[in-house]
Amino acid sequence: MKKLLLIAVILVASISAHAQTVNDIPVKDIDVDYFMIIGSSNFSGTKMKVQFDFGQSHKFLGTSKNMVLKDENGKPMLLNSMVDALNFVSEFGYKFQTWETERSGDKMYYGILVKKKRN
């Protein structure tokens, strides 16, 4: 029974350690004062793409693959809205600073600047 409990604890710890990541960095380990949540959608609002820019370097010019939030399996995480993204990052100690929107063609772009709560 003790071995089973130990295996369960190790399994849970390993899953938690590789939870949500951005640019292969666990969200809980991103220690910056500010970062931007960037969202885009078409006007129907059926598809929301959310990215996280905390100043990380971009591996390839013109790509934003390293800005995508991924789950513990390395798959892109789906967030329902910008408010969903804001609620997500608040769990990691970030708070809302400012919000901006921009329209380009048939797309809407959203930006939320968040700040780390420091003691």
C-alpha cells in the first residue's frame, strides 16, 4: 500500500511539474513583472487565438509558436475568451493593468497587459 501511495504522489508531482507552458517554460516559473496577453478572433467570435508575450525570444522570424500556451501534453490549450485568459493568469499572481483592441480587416485583436503582484 505504501508503494502504491508513493507511486501516486510521484505521478501527480510529475504531471504538475510539466503543466501549462509557454515556450517550453512552465507558466508558474515565468517570473517577469509584466506580460501581454494577445488575442485575435474573426467577427463571428467563434475562434479565439490567445498568445502570451513575456519578452521571450522568437526562435524563427515571423512566427509566434513560442507564444502559445500548451497543456501538460504539449498540445495548445484552448481558452474561451480574453477574460478566460485573464482568469487563468490571475492564478499565477498576475493582475490586470490595461486593455486595448484593434480592428484589421475582418479580425479583431485584443491586448491585455498584466502585472505580477509583488509583496
